[in-house]
Amino acid sequence: MEFVKRQATSKAPADWFTGDVWWDVIHAGREPSRVRANLVRFAPGARTHWHSHVLGQTLHVVSGVALIGTRDGTVFEAHPGQTVTCPPGEEHWHGAAPDRFMEHIALWEGAGDDTPETEWNEAVTEEQYGAPRTTGG
């Protein structure tokens, strides 16, 4: 058994996020594990850019209101205690509602080869971010 040394909180890069976003690495697996887990804190209105994960991603909302968008224009609203899965290769974005902070735990894996875990794309437009919301299960 091993206690993992905590890393300092890091500001998320502007190349991947719009607005102020900070994360704490919870777990960055070492071979043979490929699992990753971060606690991510979004300021109001902050969000990721469009991206996809080679093996998908799971988001567990801890606080605030999470918005999760898909390429078909759907914007889901998720609340504390809800968990959302994004399938492998699906382009999506996620972030905070415009009027409150949001925290989620992001979980994903690498493929175990040279394939990038995450493919980052362009920023989400204001129109995409502000689209009407729907609630999930």
C-alpha cells in the first residue's frame, strides 16, 4: 500500500479552457494502470474547449451546476451527485453555469499505447455555451 504524494493545485491551460479553471490531480495511474482522476473547479462561465477521449470520460458533479455539451447542440445540465459518461471518441465540452462555481471529478483512461488520451479542439462559442439546456436522468 502506498499513500500518493499530493501535487499542488494547477491552473488549467488557456489552450484547453475558456475562463478560470483549476484542478487537483487525484490519481495519475502508473503502468499497468491507465486511469486518471482530477478534481476540477470552474469559475462561473468557465468551460473546456471541444475535446474527446480515446476511451471515454466520466464526470461526477460535486458542487454547482455542470453544463455538458455535445456536437449535435444538446447542452445537458447536471447537479451534485449526478454522474455523466461520455463515450469513447465523442466530442464534447463541460463547464460551469454562468452564475455559479462548479466542481466535478473527471475520470478517464489512456489506451496504453502512443494514442493521446485526449484530443483537444477549438473553443466553445458563446452561442454553443448558451444553447437551451436539458436535464439528464
